[in-house]
Amino acid sequence: MATATIITIGDELLIGQVIDTNSAWIAQELNKAGIFVKRRVAVGDDENDIRCTLDEESTHAEIILITGGLGPTNDDITKPLLCTYFNGKMIVNEDALQNVKYLFEKVFKRPVTEVNLKQAEVPDVCTVIQNKRGTAPGMWFEKEGKIFVSMPGVPNEMQGMMKEVIEKLKSKFQLPVIIHKTLLTAGIGESMLAEHIKEFESDLPPNIKLAYLPNYGMVRLRLSSSGYDKEVIENKIETEFEKLKSLTKEYLVTDVDEPMEKVIGKLLSAKTKTMSTAESCTGGYIAHLITSHAGSSKYFKGSVVSYDNEVKENILHVSNQTLQTVGAVSEETVKEMLKGVLNILKTDYAIAVSGIMGPDGGSAEKPVGTVWIAVGSFDKLRMTANSQTLKLNLRFDRRRNIQITAMNALNLLRKFIMEND
Amino acid sequence: MATATIITIGDELLIGQVIDTNSAWIAQELNKAGIFVKRRVAVGDDENDIRCTLDEESTHAEIILITGGLGPTNDDITKPLLCTYFNGKMIVNEDALQNVKYLFEKVFKRPVTEVNLKQAEVPDVCTVIQNKRGTAPGMWFEKEGKIFVSMPGVPNEMQGMMKEVIEKLKSKFQLPVIIHKTLLTAGIGESMLAEHIKEFESDLPPNIKLAYLPNYGMVRLRLSSSGYDKEVIENKIETEFEKLKSLTKEYLVTDVDEPMEKVIGKLLSAKTKTMSTAESCTGGYIAHLITSHAGSSKYFKGSVVSYDNEVKENILHVSNQTLQTVGAVSEETVKEMLKGVLNILKTDYAIAVSGIMGPDGGSAEKPVGTVWIAVGSFDKLRMTANSQTLKLNLRFDRRRNIQITAMNALNLLRKFIMEND
């Protein structure tokens, strides 16, 4: 089985100034191609540390993918270092040079500097992977049966190169099939779930692995297996996956690896229904989650982010009396917000949320983490005020409180749509 | 100098199902305490790989911080493995047991299962770091002068333990001061900026390091230095930082390490002014960025996410004629959206955006990545329609297009506020 290690280079990763999203993306792509990622390492812009990491990682895997440190500035030392490491000398790559000139003239519309032109130089011992989205070319080295590929750290540029890299890797290795099947549950904790499927887990065939991935109060369960006979593995994993689905039926959100907001998008699309949100404490985060997905304009009409009570009153028509008597964080308020947004945005369904995300703003009666959610539908609301509400008492930091509130609101709407068909 | 390495454990990191945010957070905390993070490594839930990584990383650093693999389920193998690795045997920790029982009875309000009670078992050769936010205790081991600390992978639980870990580390090492000074620029590319400050960079004293951190079309510049005399380092870095600030004056957004939306929050707070947004293509993302920060309710009143043209017309009062003739992605539309949101949300300033984020929805005339932004103010608008507009032609994926649009819109508003004082 071909194994890979991902090295990310940059001091910013070691002081925590930047979160490394490249490794996860690369890992996904390699995995899909049947390459097993064994390790991921981050090191700083330090020559000795990088050399030592290259030596060490080549003992762990056959494929060493490197990102970062290819920028035009002096703190980017990866390229000269790789040149020495592989005993090469620097030469100008004609294609890369044309690319730099093209990008500056046609795309950036800025004069090319000397520093930029240096981007077209590469070690003579590498094969160049062209970078259509930026100036730093990728470099493919081979040494003692190991493959080293260096790519820029800019996600968009690296991603643009990976297709070619994967193709080249496929031609070098006979790659197995890796299959993952993931389902998402909500409303049950990790340990309760483990207790619930204890027997299933211990009866799993040895080449099928089960993983628990808790996140935002939901738990994803993943079955994985690999081998060379795609059909055999698929059948085996499918059988176990069906068992798992029926065991977790009560909590099952989706049986594909997709986020909650996409599940709702599919539900609404299938019914050609629309939705909207009225958000106070989540400040537009639910709308953002939904609109992150292409095609959401088919079912999402918009949102009123009523952060200020004035907006709740003037736009959503929450009554002043409600706000004065029971306050903005109350069941009555979210119900009125819901009614308001359904009426003014004219959607079939809606979500309304109001709460205290912290760190300030809590009181003895309504501590930080108190949240009210309402979900409901238009037609029924006009007659019978058909809505459903939920109160949360969260105990995390601001960001996490916002995320968990959003997930709970979306899950409540999902269940509402399914139950009120 | 005390050096650390961070090991994160979990198959989900190697197949790219989860983005590792823990490492960045831990790195920040260690850095503040004067501990230099040399490496970060991610490995899967595999006994051999974890053992090998523990051996290897202890040759690189004195402090080895480990997260993940402490859950109650069978795929979590870190605890028994550490027990064997450090030649211990499992015993029940009384405090941890009380904590598990307390959490289930009082917080989760669910029955304690056998699996949960096992969480209170720890190797007898470790010092326990209590976990007040979850059931898995942290474990502190010492071996041959190296310190190993194992913590849960759940961010909130790990973060709750780190204070105690840092205190214990401080008592073990004489730690130096590490100082970073960061400024944020916008409107100039990385290589142009490098050209612009070339001399400054080559004249920097050897113990001061300059790093370029490009992100979302902006570039952060960071100066770093470390040593044992805090005052000396602070003065040295301050002198260079002042030079850098004056050199980059034209592009300078802020001279502290904070995001764009916080800069605007400070500007507005200082003037006791308010703002709102009218978002089409960013779908609430700008509102979300602003409301991610505590205290934003002082200056942010709300947003109308007008994803559908109906919402642009009915709520923001964009004229049907504008939408029919020049379309939703046009200078006229964003100007009308701006006027609409200023009028209905009654704020001093506002942002309006409309564009095509992709991958679909483009045309020859308005390809994917076409974005119009308007920013402006209320009083002046009523008289003279005081606003400023910007057109972008982006060429990234949907997510990145949304992020870059948001950053450009915020930067345009920032400049507008400063220029229209």
C-alpha cells in the first residue's frame, strides 16, 4: 500500500497564527486516490529542522508532499533548500517564466518585479508542476525510490496543482481502493451511542474499522476498509453500514458524509419549498452556513439578522410588550420573530433564534448560554401557529455557543420538515 | 530554550475529515509562555505509529503535548498505550471518578454507563490533570528528563486544562520571553510589499525575524524576537516595528494582531456610531464575522440577507426597474441596497454586496467572481448620497470568493469611515 506523509512548512504554523487547512484537504485527495496518509508534520522556516524532517519522513512513507515556504520573500527558504538537498542547481524554467509574466501583465495588472521573476527559477533535478493560479511553480523530485513534491502554501494554488500530482502518483503506484462510509447522528452523546452499538462494534470483521467523530453536539460514525477488489470491499462495508443505519435509526440525520445544512437543502429542494432565518445571537451564521453551498439560492430566500431589539420590533414586528415583559431571550420572542420572518420573507419554513452567547450579557435568571430557538412553517402558522421551540443551556465559549446553536436550530428544522410533511 | 512538540492523534486527521484547530491554539498558548514549538505531528489511531512518534518526538523537544484518543470508545487507544509505554498499571482516580459522576448526574442529566466510569481510570505512573469540562482526565508523565502531557481532543476540554499545564511547565523551566509584533496591510500584494521594504528587511538585526503572512488579499507582517531580558527585546522590536509602520503607512489597516472586523468595531465604538449590512452573495458572512466578537452589539444593529431578488425589492426597496435593466449584480443595485438598509435599520454606516460566487450563475457579461460592493453613511446619503463603490473580479472557489468579498467590503467601509470623519 502506498503511504504518504504531508509536511507543512512555516513559522506561522508553529506560533499558531494560522490554522492548517491544507493538510486536511490534501489528505482527502490522497485518500480518494487510495493513498494512505500516515503522518502530517509541521515545521518552521528553519533549514536544519526542514532537512531533518525530510530525512525522517522519508523513512515513514514513499510519498512526501510538502507545502509552504515557496513565496517570493526572504523568509521562504524551501526552494533553495530543496535544491541543495537534492544536489541540484537553479535554472530558469521557461514555462514558469511565461506564467509569471502572464499573471502580472494580464491578471494582477501590476509591474513584474525582480523578486517575482526569481519565482521562475527551479532546481534542475526536478520536474516542474505548473502553477496556473500563482507564480511559484511546484517541484517533483525522486530519490532512492521516494517521491517528494513541493507545492505553495496558498490553498488555492496548491489545490490547482494536486490534480496533476495525483495523476502522476497513480501512474507510479498500483493503488488500492479505500472506502469510507459515514453517517451523522444528532441527539445522542458519544458514550451512549457506543453503549448502544457495543455488540455491533465487537462483531465487526477485522478489516472494517469504526470511528466516532463527535462535533457540535452531533456524532458522526465512520466505517472504513481498504483492498484491491473494489466490489468485495464495497459489499462488505455496505452490509455493515446497513446494520449500523438501522441500529442508529432514531438519531440518524444523514447516511452520507455531508453537513446538516446540506441535508436540509436536499429536503427543501425535493419539495420545492423555501426557507429563511431570523437571527439574533447567531448573527447571520445560520444564513452563512446555508449559503456556503452552491445551489442554495433555490431554497434559501434570505435572513433578517435582528441583532438589535429595534430591528426585532421594526422589521420583524416583535411586539414591544413582549420585549419589555419577557425579554429578547424568550420563547415568546422567538415565536414572534419566526412569524415575522415568515410573513415578510414569504418562505415556507423559517428558523428564529435569540440567546446570550457570552462572555458578557448574562443574568441570574438568564445566564450566558441561554438560547431559545423556534422553527415553523408559513401556511400552518397563519391558521394554527404551527411552530416548535427549543431551549438550550450552553456552557462553551462564544464561538462554540454560536456553532452549537446553529446546529441545534438546523436539526430542529430538519425534524420539523420531516414530521410536518 | 524550552522546546515543545505537539502530537495530535486520530485517523480523522489523516483522512482529512477534521481540520486540526487544537495545534494552533496550543501553539499560541505555549508561545505566550515562552516555550518554542518546534514541530507538530499528526498520527492515526495506530499503536505502532503512536509509539514510534512518541520515541521520535522526544528526541526533538523536551515537552511533548499530546491530544486525542482519550474518548470512551474502542477506537480511542491513547490511554492504555501510554500506560504500557510508561510501564504503569491502570488504577481508578478518585477525583476523576467523582467528576464523571457529577457531570452525568448534574450536567448531562443522563445515566452513567460502565464505559463512562472507565474514563476515571488512569496509569499509576502519571499525575492527573483534572478535566472540569468532560469525563477524560489529562495525564502528565515524566521520563528521562522529558515531559509528556496527554489531553482530550475535544477543544473545549483541552483548553480548560491548558492553564494548569502551562503553570506546571513554568515551574519546571526557566522560560524566556517571546515577543511578536504584527501589523496588517491591505491593497498591496506580498511581492510588491517585499520590494517596498527590501532595505528594511536586510538591515534588520539578526535576532529579529520578519515574516509575511498573506491571507484573503491582505498581508500581515510579523516581527519576532526572544530572549531573557524582556525590556531589551521589547525596545529593540519596538524600534523596528515603528520603522515598519511608517514604511507601510499607506497600506496599514492595524498595528495589532487583530482581524479587520475588530478594527472597524473599534473605529465605530470610538465614535459611538452604528453599522448594518445588506448582503446578497456573502449570505450573512459579513454579519457573522462582526458578531463573532463580544461587544459587537454596541455598534452592529443587524443585517438584511437579501439572497432572493424579492427580498431586495420588498425589504430593501431596490427598484424593480434596476433589477430588470442592469440586474442584481450591478453598481446601481448595491447602491440601492445600501440606501435601503441604512433607511430601514437606521444605522450610521452600512455595507451592501451583490455578486456571483460560483461555481454556477455566471454569464459572458458577468462571469463567476463578479462582485459589486457599496459602503456609505446615513446622514450624508439622504442629502448627497454619499457612498463609495468597488467592483471585484475574483477567480477562486465559492468559499474563498465569499471570504475575499467580505474582507474587501470591510476594508472599503474602514477607509470610508476614516475619510468621512
